[in-house]
Amino acid sequence: MSAHSTAVDPKSASLWARHYPGHDVIGTRTFGFWLYMLTDAMVYAALFASLVVLSHASNMVGGPAPSEFINPRVAYEETIALFASVLTYGLAMVSLKKGSRRGVTGWILLSALLGLVYLGLSVADNVNLFQHGITPQTNGFLSAFFAIIIYHAVHIVVGVAWMLVMLLQIAKEGFSQNVVYRLINLRLFWHFQAVIWVFVFVFVYLQGVVL
Amino acid sequence: MLVHLQGSWSPALGRLCMKQLAFLHVPILEYTFAVVALLGLAAVGAVTYFGKWKYLWREWLTTVDHKRIGIMYIIIGLVMLLRGFADAVMIRLQQDMAIGPHSPGYMGAVHGYLTPFHIGQIFSAHGMIMIVFAATPLLVGLMNIIVPIQIGARDMAYPYLNALGLWLTGGGAALVMLSLFIGNFAHGGWYGFLPYFELPYSPGVGVDYWMWAFQLSAIGTSLGSINLIATIVKMRAPGMTWMRLPIFTWASLSTNLIALTSFPVLMVALALVGMDRYLGTHFYTAGMGGNLMLYNDLFWIWGHPEVYFLILPAFGIMSEIIPTFSEKTLFGYATMVIASFAIGGVSWGVWLHHFFTMAAAPSVNSFYSITTMLVGIPTGVKIFNWIFTMYRGRVRFELPMMWALLALSLLIVGGMTGMMNAFASNDYMWHNGIFVVAHFHMMVLVIASSIFGAVEYWFPKLFGFKLEQKWGKWFFWFMVLGTGFVFVPMFILGLAGMTRRLDYIPYTAWGPYLHLEMVGIGLYGAALLFFLAHLYVSLRDRESRRVGADAWGTGRSVEWMTHSPVPSYNFALIPHINARDEWAWRKDNGLTELHPGDYEPIHMPKNTGVPLVLGAFFFTLAFGLTWRIWWLTALSTAAIVIMIIVRSFDTDTDMTIPPNEVERTEKRRSDRASDFIATGVPPYAGGPVGTATAYQRLPEPAGGTGASSGGRL
Amino acid sequence: MKNSWKKVRHGATLLAVGALGLFLSGCSARGIYLMHPEGAISKTSFHYFLLDVGIMLLIIVPTTLLAIWATMRYRKGGHGAYQPQWSHSTAIEIVVWGIPLITVGVLSYLSVKAIYAVNPYNPEVIAKAEKKAGSTPLEVDVIATDWRWLFVYPQQHIATTNQLVVPRGIPVRFRLTSTSVVNDFIIPQLVGMIDVMPGMRTKQALIADHRGNYLGFSADYSGAGLSWMHFNTHVVGKRKFQAWVSSIQKTPQSLSYKGFNRFARPYIPVGQKTQPIFGHVKPGLFDFVVREVMRGKTWNTPMNMTENMVAYLKKQSKLQKEGYY
């Protein structure tokens, strides 16, 4: 078998791609963002694995059992806020398809607000825990517990900041190629962190209640 | 403060104080500092004297050209390789001196000349530098340069991100170098020992330096891998189907998939060390519900894939060089691709063999022993395929090929000893021993040999002339000799039961082998001198070794289809790919014309200084964190966030090269190439003009327009 | 089938021994400890080592010869036929995948067998010997500190530092833990490595076949004193061992929990001929150490401790005179 057997007939072969349109910018950018999310998913995977490793009774010395302090009710409220925010962001993308600048701006503003609501709930809950002496310094389990929650909250902060930046860019540039791919990537990011939140809710909060 | 710190701390300077300026009071460092300072001044002076600051800034520091970024990666890699070698010399000298209870001690040491405090830093720095700041940048640099050209692209998918990755790696390297003079480096091995790296046992700043430098390079490499994968998936020239992808690009793809998925785990492993040290959490502490084995798992879940992240591009390089110099198609292309991905896949399931002795259940050790041996299957297949590539070929022993063959023979030794380590009952006997050290040095020498081969092989592509052969061969043979003298005794010492990281060897029986290793180090030192001579003579006599597009005459893949040196836009017109070894196919069919004419405007990214400045701020951020200078940390973080946001508002990031400028550049290159034909200077010193190739059967096209290389094929 | 398999094994062993013999004949055999096993565990490991190397050499040697032959025969200007397009052969592909596959299969089988044979927690070779002899094993609790080994004999209530004495031919079972960081316990000629971890307990076992002195040390990096953290293993006859035990028991020095806290402070035993021995040890010391470490007890090392080793040793001997340790 020859290595060239798959090749085309040299007589009719096209050698140079004239008028080559170049590569699809939006497609390339969003593909890269998918790859980034894969790395972030690996970060979460490592953190969740750490939580599992640090969830034995010996890892909870000097602190209360998780079921004594974990409050799935707050987490449920946070879930509502977060998912509502994802929904409004989805609606922003619908407006983007219509090309409605007002629609996009309004829905993104609402998403950012709902993100802030989530953050408020989360901060209040954790400050409450700190005040009861339940801190990351208490024991190994709590270190992992707070690491996941805080790392997720950082994502929300970044997402909200990104939304605010996008509002400015829409005002400045309208729906240019750059703005559009960033809005698409932000949608990916916002959905991604919501998916992660499902895992946080199940494996940190719900699991914590039965531990 | 959440943690108890030994020593002083002030708001303005953190833990930094006069006492920490090691270069002022440690004798060895005084001289080192003087030399480094002089060299630095000389470099700055030279740039100023020749008025090259502007050139340096415009053409290099702010560039987003993947080739220049790659070259800078390689320069970082080579500089750090030198530093790593200096560390190796110091370790070997100490182990050569400190044998037996009667050996004398100097400079505060009981035996030899290095105290545990110092040799600890040296072996940590040696390992970390060689893996993270020498091998990784060298290979990332090569992939950066070659992959876009091999797939017929003009640049990487994200040129700006590419530059950022470079400067993050540069920041990390700078941090490691700084630790030499200010404060100290980690003294517990490059991969870190927990809980040894917790504050009670490593109270100094060394671990913090280690951690942040590591973190910077991890972020940089992750960005790089995102970029390379996106480039390979999205930027291939029309007609380049997956099964026409050059083999080095396949290797890059598999290796970057490994990096993409494993580096985040390293970031977590290190971040948790950081949280223990800065916030007083209990991830890895022995008490308080921590779990020190968690670190080993997380680190080696990255660490072992990282090993294959380094070896797969090396295999890719060998798979490029061997066909070119066997003047023949690669044997078993599909098998090679499958084997690369098999190695990449298995690499995820073997990490536990790094702590076989941690008393896991025998069933667990059995599982990981078997998975580790599985790596031997695709690796063995690759070795056979290279052999069968040479079979029925015409093997030319030029320098790149010699390096590739050295890599192949070291791989046989390294592979066999690796299989011995995978056999867990063997590993129980020498797990933390010198035998393992000798094994993985064999493997990194496979990588190093491939890198040297790749440098020889692709150098003419980038610079338009070949490296000379005479000093290069001296360099090669002294590397071979050095390897023999250092590592054969090391294998024997491994079987003797000697363990790693000793600063004093209590058993005089091991003395002769250690002395032999010192001889090997001397040979390596001589090799280094030959390498410098190799570079110097090559640069001096470059005019006599100018080459055209197909520098070796038997190149096969797409990168040999553009001029040497490669213009900034790589291809005046994007090539249309018709075959697996496109250039070989074109030569077979007499389609070697490289000047299609009718040029079109080319869109290229504009230079930007933002990545460099961001890299600098990441460096100050890491420095601030290391010394716990909180204001510097806050300031750097704010600067980074603001710069990223401000840059996102910049819309003026691209430029267009007009067709007439493209034509002028193309013409200049072809003129230059045809000069040598006119003056009768051979295209390279290794053989006659128009070296016979596998494709000689075609009549040479008439001179004139096409002459860049077509005329000589 | 079984017979031919034995033949292969025999051949492989011969080949390995031959190759190693050639390899080592040039150098003095003195100090090549792993090649001179003197205990049940190390001998078993060595046996599998030879098998492993032999089988691999059966593959590696022909491969190397093939590589050399291909490069020489098909060098430019050589005699080999030139076929530039030849790049595929199903037969060769099957062979090149098949050979490594079969080799790895055989080695995997042997590896698993070996792992169970020398499994530190319950090595089959030791378990068999115990069953046969019917003797109760000697128990030794090993506590690694920064940077000394404390060997506690719980049945005899005695403890020694950096010196292990065991009777010949009798199984010895170890429990190991560390006070501060991870160490790795090994006596190259008797038994392989096992990690010694703070807050945790690992196990190891050995039988020594001959009288003599064997060196042991810590193999995992544990800090400044690592290179001096070695101990002598003295294998003696049964009767001599009893005599040694009663001589130690007569020593007035005893080790309490409080005394242990003092003992575990960072100490580098440079050039120390004699190390503390304890005629009486408070029972349960091993469990006490594990428990304390799990509760968060640490024995911190000072910053830049051995930047000047000579100065540090002076300070250490001063502290020792003042009864700090």
C-alpha cells in the first residue's frame, strides 16, 4: 500500500487555495472557550475528588458534623436565583438573534442582578457559618467544603463583571463580531457554572445533609 | 494573620529584609551574583550600544508571530537548561566529595561543600527547572513554531493568548532565578513532599517561590495547549484531512490534550498547598483531618501525564526526522497515531506507581503495575515502526538523524528500565532510589536528544542556513560519552540500593561509581563547550550554508513548502493539501513551483505589548505573594484585571499586508536563494548540489521564476 | 505446557544472570546490596527481578540487533534494496503489536504474583514460614522522628534508637509511623521500602536468614537530617537475642509519653556512635504518637536550620548537654 494512495490525481490537483476566505472567527473563538471550560471542569473534578477524600469521619475532627450546619434551604434559594439568571441570559441571546439592542441590554442587566442576588445569599450564609466558628481552618473536611463554595462564587463574580463589561461594549460597538463571540462565550460560561452548581448542590449540600 | 509565621514581617516589605538578600552573605552566591550581574550589564550595554532597543521591543518583545514566540520559548528553555545543568554539576560534585565519615567539609558543611539546606534547594531547582522550565518550554516552543506551518496556517488560533502564555512562563522562570539571590528555594524536591512543605517543616519562603513559579508556568502551558488544540482543529489548510495530518502535528495534538486535562489538576494540587500555607486550612496536614496522600494523588495525576506530555512531541520529532533521513515514507502512519493516543490515554491510569510503597492494597498495586506496563505496548510498537521506516530506506547519518537514533537507543534502555520499575516488587526495593533516577534521566535524555535533533532539523527552516557539522558531531559524541559515564554507574548504584537526594553518602563502597559519574559530568561539560562552538561557527560561516525551501532535500511535510527563513505570514497563498506527505507528493509529481503569483492581501494580527506587561504583573503578583507583601499583591491583581478589561475594548488588533508587499517579500527570498546557485555555493555542506532524493526521477524544472528551491530539486 | 513454561523461565533466568554477571563482573560486588539478598522477602523480590529482566532481554536484545541491522544494511550506499513507498505490511503490524502484548501479558502475571508474595501487610512468604514454624512473630514498633529511628519492642517493653536487633530465622512484624513528615523504611538486603507516615500506621515484615549487620535507612526525603537517618540491623541467634533483650531491660533509662515529646524534637545524629536506649517504655507509645499527630501535634523545624551545618551541630550539642532532648 502506498502512502499516497489517498491522494488526488496530480494533473487536476489544486495546489493553492486562492481567495481562501480564512477561518471562521466566531467558531474558532467559541471552540477555544469550550476547551477552556474543559480545563475548568477538571479543576472542579479535582476539587470534588478532594472533597470525597476528605469526607471521612477522621477528616471532621474538631468541627461539627456536616448535617448540623449545612442548610440546603439556602442552597435551594440560591439555585432558584441562579437558574433564573441563566434563563434571563438565554432570553438575552434570543434578543441577540433578533438584533434587538434594548432587549439584550435589559435581559443581561437582569441576569447580572440575579447573579448578585445569588452572591448575597451565599455571602450571608457563609458569614453566618464563620460567626459560628465553622471556618476553613477548622478541619480538612471544612477546608474542602469552603474551597468548592468559594471557587464557585468567584465564577459568579467573574460572570457578573463580564456582563457589566459586555453592556459597555454593546453600548460602544453594537453587535460587532467581537461583541457577538463574547456574548456567546459568556452564555457558555454562564450555563457552565450553572451546571457546576447542580453538582455543588447535590454533592456538597444534599450529600452534606446525610453525612 | 491566619497562620503562624517564623521570622519577621512588616507591612511594607512583607517577609523581605536585608538578611534575605542571600547574594550578600552566601559565598557561592556572591560570585554567581557578580557573574550574572556582569552578564546582564553586558547584554544591556550591547543592546544599547548597537541601538537595538527599538528593534527588540518592536520585533520580539511585542510580537505575536508564532515563530518568534517559539524562538523565545526555546531561548528561555536553553537558558534554563544551562542553569539546570549547573545545578546538576553542583549535586554531582557534592556527592563526589561527601563519601564516608572521614571526608572533609568546607563552607559550613560537615562533609563536602554543601549543607543540607543548600543541596536541598539545588536538587529541587534542578528537577523543577529541567522539567518545567527547560523541557516544557523547549517542546512548547517547537510545537509553536512547527505546527502552524505544518498545517498550512498563517498563525496560531489565538496569537495574543500565545504571547501571554510565553510571558507567563517567562515570569515563572524569572521567579525561579530570583530565588537564587533573594531568599531561598524549596528544599524538598521538585514535586513537593507533604506535609514537609507545610509551614511547620518548611517555614521559609522557598516553598512559596516553588509554588508560584510552578503555578505561573502551569497557567501558561494550559493557555498554550488550548491554543495548539484549537489551531490544529480549526486552522488546517483546505484539503488537510485528519489522515493527512503530519505526524508531529498528531503528536502535538495528543500531547496537548494531555496537558489540557492534566494541568488544571496540578493547579488545584498547588493551590491547596497555598491555602494550607497562607490561610491555615488542613488539606494536606498530618493532623486536623487533613490527608497528605491527597497531594500525592493530585500531583501525580498531573505528574504522570506530564511525563507523556514531554515524551510524545519527542516521539513526533523522531517520526519526522527518521523518514526524512531514510528518504522513505513513515512505516505504519495509522499505527503511529493510534500508539500516540494510546500512550496519552494510558497516561491517565498509571499515576499510583509514583507511590507504590505507600502501602496500598496489593490489588490496587497490581492494577497500576499492569496499566503502567501497558504503556510499553504502544511504545514498543513505535520503536518497531521506526526500525521498519529505516528498513528498505536509504539512511543518511546527518546530525538530526544521529540525534534521532540516539533517542531511539536511549528509549530502548529507558523503556526496559521503566518496565522494571513498573514491576511493583522491583519497585519496592528501589522506589526512592537512584535506579529510578537513572531510568527517568534516560527518558528525559530521549526528550533532550529529540530536541537537539529537532533544533538541527528545523533550524534552517527558521534561519535560512544550516548548522555546521564538525563541532556538532563533537557535541553529539561527547553527549553520548557523558551519558554513558554518568548513567551506567548510576544504574549500578541503583541496584546497590542507593537512594535519592543524599547530601552525604555514608558507605565508601559506593565511592568509585560516584567518581566515575563525576568523569561523565566532565564530558558533559566538554559537550557544552562544543555546543557553544557549534553555534558560534555556524553563525560565523552562515553564508556558506544558506538553503532553499527544502533544506535537507528530502523533506516531506508542508513546512518544507515555504521559504527558509519563513516569512512572517508563512505562506503567500494558503496551500491546498492533496496528500499525506504533501511536499513529497508534489516532488513526486513535479509540482515544486513555490511562486504561484497573483498574491492576495493577507490579514495578520498586530503586535501588542499587553501580554508582556501582563506577564510582568503576574510576576510581581507572584513575588508579592511569595514574600507576603499584600499591597503589591493587591496592586498587581487590580492591574491585571484592569488591563484585561481595557484590552477587550481595543478593536484595532489586526492589520493587512497588501499584495505588492507580499510579492516584494517573496521576490527577495527567491533572489537570495538563487544567489547561491549562481555563485556555485552548495546548498549545504553535507552533500553535492541538488542532493539525490527519492524523487530524482523527475526532470528539473527550468530555472528562473521558481528558483527558490524548485530549481534544485 | 507447564514444562515448557518452566523451561522458558529457566532460560530467562539464565539469560538474566548471564547479562547481569557480565554487567557486574567488571566492578566490585561490594556494596551492591540489592544483588545480595539475605532475607526471605528480599530473596523473593530478587527472584522475580531476575525473571523480569530475563524475559525482557528476550525481546530487547533481538530488537536492538534488528535496529542495528536496519540502520547498517539500509544506510545510504549500502546493500539494502530501496523502496521509498513501502509503508505498510499487515503481517509486520500484527507482529509489532503482538510481541509487546504477549510480553506485557506474561510480565503482568508475574508482577501480580510477586506483589502478593511480598505484600508488606501480609507477605505470603512470611505467612507460609510462620505457619510452618508455628512460632509467634517478634513485634517491633518503628517510630520515625526528625531524624532518628526509634525501635520499640512492645513485647519486651524496651526501645532502641537507630539500632535494630532481630533474631535469625524468626518472622519480625513491624508497625510503622512517623511524628512529623513522611519517611521510607528500608533494609536493602532484608526488606524493601514501605512509607512511614505521620498520623497513620503502615506495616512491614521480614525474616533474616543469616547472622550479620545490615544497613537500613530512610529513603524518602524528610529534611535536613535525611542523610544521617540510617540504622544498623543486627541479626543475631535466638539465644543471643534473649541475652540482648535482658541486657537492655536492665538499663535504667525509661521512656514516658512526656519524654517522647522531648525525644521527637528535630535532631540530626551526625557522627553519633551511641544513641539512647530505653530499658522501659510506657505501653501504648505507638498509638499515643499516632493519636497526637492526628490531633495536630507538630514538632516544628526552625527556619534556615542548616544553612550552616557546623554551627547548627554546635548548637545542637549544647542543647543536648542542657537536656533539651
